[in-house]
Amino acid sequence: MTDRPTPARTAVVLGGSHSGMLAARALADVADRVVVVERDALPASPGPRKGLPQARHAHMLWSGGVLAMEELLPGITGVLREAGANRRPVTTDIVALGSRGWFRRWAESHHVILAGRDLLDATVRAGVLADPRIEVVERAEAVGLSSTEAAVTGVRIRPHDGPERTVHADLVVDASGRGSQAARWLIALGLPPAERREVDAGLAYASRLYLAPAAARDGFPVVNVQPDRREGGPGRAGFLLPIEEGRWIVTLCGTRGGRPSPENDDFVRFAREDLRHPVIGELLEGAEPLSDVAFTRTTVNRRHFYERMPVWPANFAVLGDALAAFNPVYGHGLAVAAQSALLLRDTVRRHGWAAPGLSRLIQKAVSRPVGAAWDLAIGQDVFYPGATEQGPTLRDRLVTAYVDRLMHTATGNGRIARRVTDVTSLERGAGVLLTPSVMLAAAVGPLKPALTAPPLTAEERKAAGLD
């Protein structure tokens, strides 16, 4: 008697951006064929596309996401560095004014990868699509799920050049971003509406690309000015990130009543006069603008709690911004997407395709990094007027009060700064902030006096033309 061949496994991923490509790479390790369905035509080299307007704004990839990407695409960090991306140690090369003061530049605990979003996406996409098991259907819109009473069996797509058709699949993963139709599709399958929470601080953000002064194009630190909600009024923040080709990408943002202008002529003025410290505006005085201001208000924090659904369809999962979209200011979306893709692969490997409730297991697994980033994102946003209908919960108030105390302590205690960056880098869970030694240190407060100015070195100030 001969063994029957094992049926080929096909997975479909909706969305060809960062989340979708990493999900496709993850599934290629456990499926025979992976089909990525993307609405846009994907550029062959780094370049803009219609479906990714946020690419014009600052992005950073925290080391928690870098480690996950390395699991999926071994050597990707080196490939990104060769393409021009920068690596900056945290907090060694971070000049940051937090809500409770300037952070010192402690020895490296974690790191970030900095690049323009077009370069990041193109590099990751090239690595993913080098796998012959992965194919892309471009310029095609996903219009609904196909299903039986027991399970999702595929997805209906509408190509730009042909009639609607169905792509059959053993697993459909929605990584289509903020525009996801998953909530509507689930209702169409007869499921109850999923629990959802939105926290909208009314943030708008404006970004512009600059050529750094010649002496500051190599090794310049990240510069970040954060708001202090205790001051009342709008929250305003600014980020200067050194990216490829000696450029700085600068993003300025503000909540209702304190938003930056979309006008080119007001960009530096806002950085100098409206942020809590003028350092970013001062740095821009010596830099050459390379682009007009890109402006957006699409910054609402939105989370679907699909993992809490009483019933969940077989063969369907939701990842990335389709599951939870964060205020981009906190820079966690890219890392959460990478960690979620890795959990997707590992969950299928651990339980097997035939495991009962596999899709629910996937959804519960990816809720872990989502939940960690969600708590970090809404911790400040929920306190701004109009962010939620009910205002901050008691839990929100207690968590934020403790985090404020930790941030104060971290300005003058290197051990606590490391614990905080354990969490903000998404390398460790928030539980590390609740150990007795950390809580005792928070009660004691900072061990060093507060800094009174940005901790730029004399060489950095000279290179940027500040002296």
C-alpha cells in the first residue's frame, strides 16, 4: 500500500505592505504556496505608492521588531544597513526630552533601525519575494470572504483587468491596514460585532525631509521632544531621525488646538516656538529642506479585540493595522507587525494545520504584542480632551501615574532607564516594571540631578552648526 501525498497548503495574505510581506514570509515556512493580494502596483525599487501615504512621515523600527525580522529574514539588518539604513543605540544616541525632563545618554540597552519607509519596504519586499513559494497578485481588491458554515475557504478578489474571482485558501490572513473590511466581513458570516476601542487625541502631524549639514551626516543622534500632559492644553511633539543618504526626516505633531501647519513656511517656526524646547527648530536652521510638508490627521488609536470573540471562523486571522492601529508618534507599528508575523509562523508550527481552533490560537497569540503597544500608545493620548467619550478609566489613571514616576526616575537612574527601554523597545513585557526592585527605585526617584539642556556633545553641536 502506498501513502497518499499530503495535500498542498495554500495561504492568502491580504495586503502587500510591511505587515503583509512579513506575514507572507512567515507562512512560506509552513505552507506550500502563499498568495499576496495587493491593491497597488508595487514599485520595483524604493518609491512612493498610493496606498501608503504614511510613508512620507518618520518611521523607526525598535529592536524588538528587528529581532523578529531577523528570525523571518536572516541577515535583513545587514541588508538594510548596506542599503543606507542607520542603526542607533538606545539610549546612547537618543537625545530626548521626556515628560519629566531630559534623559541621559546611557550605555546601549537596545537599538532602533532608521530608514525612509520606501527603503524599508522595498528592502523587506525584495527579501520576501525572493522565495519562489510566494507570489503577488497586484492591483486587485479583496471584496469578501468565501466560506462554508464551518470555515473560511478563500477570498473573493476583483483584479483591475478582469472579472471577480475566488482564490481558495487553507488560511486567509488580513493584513490590509487601517482600511480593513474584516469587521464587516465577520458580520456577513453571521458573527456578532467585535468589541472595539478608539482613542483619538485629535493629533495631526506634519513631516519634511531635510539634507543634514555636511558635518552632521554621519552618526548624528535621534532628537525627540515630547509633550508633558501635566502642563494642560494641547500636546505637541517633534522627532528628528537621521536616515539614509545624509538626510533627516522630521515629524512635528500636535493635538486639538495645537496642531502644526501644513505650510512649508511655518514648519521651522513651530519646531522652535511651539515645542517644549526649540532644539529641533535650531537644528533645522542649518539644514536644507528637500521636500514640501506632508500633512495628515489619520492618527486615531483603534483596536479590534478579535481575540475576545465568542466565536471565531476557522482559517481566518487578522494582523497589523487591520487588527490594531496605533498613533504613529510612538513608533511601534512596524515592530508589532514583525512580532505578530513571527507568532503566526510559530503558532502554526507548534499546533499544526489540522489543530482544532488554530485561527483562534493565532488571534490570541498576536494579541500579546498588540496589547503591549496599545498600552504604551494610549497611556498619554487618553488624557487629551475629546480622546474618548468616557475619558480615561481608573486603570488608565493608575498606570499613567506609575509610568510618569518611572520616567522621572529614568532621567537619573540608568538601571531604570534600561527597564523602561526593555518595554518601549518591545523586547520585554511590562511585567519587568512591576518587580519589587523597580518599584522601590521608582519610589526613591532619580539618583542624578536633572539635566538643564539637551545632552548633545560639543562635537554634535558644532557639526550641526549650533556653536
